[in-house]
Amino acid sequence: MTGIAWHLGMLCGLQRAGVPLGDADTVIGTSAGSVVGTLLTAGTDLEAAVAVQETVAAPARSGSSGRGNTGRALAAMAVLADPSVPPQQARTQIGAMALTAATVDEQTYVARMEPLLPVRDWPERDLRIVVVDTADGRDVVLDRTSGASLLRAVAASCAVPGLMPPVTIGDRRYMDGGVRFGAGADLATGADQLVVLAPLAALSRDRILAEMAATGAGKTLLLAPDEASIEAFGPNVMDPARRAAAVRAGLRQGEASADLVREVWPGH
């Protein structure tokens, strides 16, 4: 919840400062970034999207978005930080947990994702959405040629293990692309310029920087939440009541980051 809001605030703040990122040739979205990447490539009015985030929302209820379940999800993700467990093996362990976790059913979850997306068809632009296979821990990139519906691709990329059920696409079930434990920046190999927005960069900053270096891009920039933005997120990143604070923090930080982005992003 707060990641989506912060992303939108950052993009809108940069746009207000004369540095729009919506003209990117390629947009790679992971988890919250899959929602925002879809909005961006679909040509959504960022000012209107920010206004939606600023509306009053009820606090998180107990259940699928409650703090207790969020804690269990983060504990499961901590498996990824254990250097003694190979990354793909760790993802496979988390996939097994995700398949057996007590969550809402898949159909209900996917239906709840519908209001987040203004379109049902993949944009013509190069949008890539990152998911992870629950069966073997492989990371998979979905795009308009993959055969997956846009809604299911986004729902899968956002399916946090322990909070939401894995999503069926074809004969496989996929979970949150964040289980890849990075930002998917290495998937931009060959880019000339690369800007990465990562609301949870504090969990894997070194991994993200390594991903960025692996692309060979001439100019790169990581935009991570500053202290004020992290405070705006609050203790539960899934709490919809924190959206307004998160989007406002993103707006402020986006405008303040304009000069940094302008050095990397051509034409602005």
C-alpha cells in the first residue's frame, strides 16, 4: 500500500519539477512497482492518481493485511537473507509456505486487485512484470507476449507470501516478484540510462546496487525512501491509512530529487 503511494508521489513530484520518467523506453515493475509501472505505461494522469492516494482510507484490519500477518510474511522473507541457503532454494522454501498459508482465496484476491488497474490489456509500450514461481523459485518476466493477462501478472507480482495467495497463470502458480530479493534492475541490461525506485531498498540495497552495475548502463541512479518517507510508511507497509502520508512524502522527495535525476535522465 505505502510502496504504491510513495512510487506515485515520487513520479508526480519529479514530473512537477520538469523531470518526467514516463517517457522511459522500458519499464520493469516488481511488486508495488508492477502496479505503478502499469499506470505509467498506460498513460495514467499522475496528478489524478496522487489525488486517489490522498483520500482517507480505513486502517488495516486484522486478517490478510494485519500487522501480525505482515510480521509472518517478513519472517518468511528473512530466509532470503541467510547466506547458507542458496537463493533459489530459499525462494522454493518460501513458495512452499506461500502455497499453504491461510489467506483469502485466489479468486477473491485477484478481484480485489482490479480497482488498482485502469486498463485490462497490456500497454503497447515495453512493460515487464517480475514474478517468482512457487514450485522452483525461478524468477519469471511477464510481458505482453507472455500470454498472461495483465491483471493476473500484476496480482502475481504483488502476492506477498503469507499475505496473499499465489496466482495461477497457465499451469504454474506465482508469487511476489520481491521474493527475488532485489529490484529487478539487472533485467534492464543494455540500457543507456537507468533510474530505480525502490521503496524497500533498505532490505536489499547492496543487491540492488549490484543489479544496477550488472546492466552496464552508462548512467544509473537509485531512488530510495529518505528518513521522512520511511517514517510516513509507518510500522505496517500494508496499512491503507498510511497511503496519504506516503504519497505526500513521495511528492516532496520527488521534487527534491529532480536535480539528481536530471543528471541521469536525458532530455530534461
